[in-house]
Amino acid sequence: MSNSNEASSSKMEEDVPPQDMTSKDYYADSYAHFGIHEEMLKDSVRTGSYRAAIMNNGHLFKGKTVLDVGCGTGILSMFAAKAGASHVVGIDMSNIIDQAQKIIEANGFKDSITLVKGKLEEADLPIKEFDIIISEWMGYFLLYESMLDTVLVARDKYLKPGGLIFPDNATMYIAAIEDQDYKDEKINFWDNVYGFDYSCIKDIALREPLVDTVDLKAVVTDPCVLKHIDLLTVKKEDLAFTAPFTLTATRTDCTYDAHAFLAWFDIQFQCTHKKVNFSTGPHAQYTHWKQTVFYTPQTVTLTEGDKISGQLTCSPNERNNRDLDITISYSTNDEANEVTMNYKMCVFFLVILYSPVFLLPFSSFVNRASPLFLMTPRPSLPFLSMLTANVRS
Ligand SMILES: C[S@@+](CC[C@H](N)C(=O)[O-])C[C@H]1O[C@@H](n2cnc3c(N)ncnc32)[C@H](O)[C@@H]1O
């Protein structure tokens, strides 16, 4: 195992010192800028949960080899080293790993953590079998632009039989919400723009899920589990799936309307002695993943006890497997007329303005309270995906 001043490099794009990087470099290497890591590190639900899962379970880490897939600034590697791992290998394809190398040295982990720069799929790691894999791989809607495929490659290539994965389980949920005001602002707006009919854009806008925080009061049905993922056993093919759901209207007012479906996920570290879980749902503390809103073409009128039944299909887009094609079909109270809506979670150009990297130059004259400043995308997406998303503050 080598511990040089630079993270050892497998296959890597041209290295540019951080002070010389331009927007072109950040476009190619979305994780190179510290801002994206700042936002992830400051997500205390996320980072605190990993810290609790690792550091409160020293008996699982003591004397064990640990692989940190997508180590970023090295935070999870340092938690594992502090928890007693015999050696940690952190790998990351982004130039942020050069900062990670300085960070582990500054914190006295030079001998217990080895960093490798490169793509996990192409790397030649200094240890060939690990007791534990740790990784923060989750994307919007859990699977959008997520690195789960990479973690599965790492599991199949490097995890010892009986080894552990942190986290080891993820569960996706769906519910229906009342969201008239924001639907008017974002979707119905296109019906009448300064007196003109822009409704062709309304149809496109409807098909783009919106990443947003939703007030628990807006949820008008009980939630339903869409998909459970056990990281020890799941296969890449399982990540394209169709899941049925039935939602029961819970609000006791007479009749009310639902305007959208809402999805979120929970993360579990089930192998831990002191169980650690966190949720990205509307009932839970804010995380940078927020929730994902899928507006329905028509409102769904409900009274308490009504059922919305349907299915959600999710698969990578054929032309760009970073994008997700999501179809939701549903009907109310077993009515024959089923509605089917196709959504696409995809990259789109305008939100480049919302990325932390591109906001930085503006930040001196954008008021902190302004929606533009607050409209940061989820950070754990590669840069192209920073261009993503209907992300609202
Ligand atoms: C969500 S960040 C997590 C960073 C860090 N582990 C943390 O928790 O703060 C994911 C990291 O994985 C890296 N990554 C994504 N795909 C990768 C791959 N195929 N091989 C190596 N690193 C990868 C990215 O560059 C990014 O730094």
C-alpha cells in the first residue's frame, strides 16, 4: 500500500490544480468543487447518520478492511479509521480526492487510509478483498443519477463473503399530495402567459418531476412502499422495476383534491448493533434530497377512505442511462378509466444557474433569501445532473 502526497491515480482525466480550474473543468468533473461537498457535509441527517452507523459500531470495524466507494473529501473513510478499521481504501474519480489526501494527512490518517484516484470500475486497488464497503451513493428519487451500480460492482468484485455494506437497505415510498398553489404556479401558469396560450409547454412541464420539500400537511393519503432494496443481494437488473401501489385517502374533511404523487426514500444500516436509519420523507428532518413531486394531469377528487390504485415503472432511459423514465398509471376506487403519465427525470440546461458552482460568482449580489440563491440542486449528482431538475426552494 502506498501513501504518497498525491492520491495514487488509476485512470484519470487531465489534472488541473484547483486554483486554475474553470467552469469547463467543473462541467467535466462535477465533484471537483468544494461547494458540492460542503452541502453534503452540512446535511447533518446524512453525514450524522453515517457517523453514528460507523462510529457507534466500533465492534464491527475493529481490525477490519474497509472500502469507501466514492470517498469525496474522505469523511466516511475517516469515520471508519476512527472506528478502528485496520485499513481503509477510499476511491474517487473526481479531483476532490487531491483535497481528501491533504485532509487525511492533516488529521493523522496517512498510514491508515489509502486513497486511489479513478473510476471504481477501472481501478486496481491495493487490497483485493474487503470486510466492509461504505458508500454514500443515493440520488434524487433514490435512483436518479445514483452510483448504486458502482457500489454493486464493488460488492461483487471486492466484498468478502459475509462482508457488510453501509448502508445495507433502502426503501422507496409514494403518497398523494394536495398542492394547488404550486401546481398553479409551475404547471397551470402555461395556460395563460400574458393572455397567450402556452399550453404546449404545460404538457412538457407536467412530465418533469419536481425536487422539492413538501409540508407534511399536504400529504392526503397514507404512504405505500414502492420498492425495497437490499444492497447485499440486489442485482443491477432489479433497479428497473414496476411496483404496484394502493393509497388510502386519510383526510377527514368532506371532499378534497390531490394534485400530485410524492416519492421519497428511507435508508437503513440494519447490520448495526445500534440501528441507524434516516428518512428523506415529508415527516422527517430536511435533507438535501428533499422529496420528488409528480404532478398529475387532472386533479384527483377524494373523500376519506377512497383508494388510488396504480403502478409505477422506473427504468434508465435508453438513450441516456443517467436519465430515468418513470411511468405512473392510476385510477380511483377501481374506476375503469385509468390515467397513465410518463415522466422523465433528466438533465436540462437552465438549472446550470442553480448549481452551487455557478452560484458562487453571483452570491455577492444575490440576496441569501432570494429563491435563486436557495435553488441549489442536490449535490450528490455528477455535474451534468447539476443541470437537472426542477428544484424549487
Ligand atoms: C455523493 S458523493 C459522496 C462523497 C463522500 N463519500 C461523502 O459522503 O461526503 C459521491 C462521490 O462518488 C464519486 N464517484 C461517483 N461515481 C464514481 C465511480 N464510478 N468511481 C469512483 N468514484 C465515483 C464522486 O466523484 C463523488 O465524489
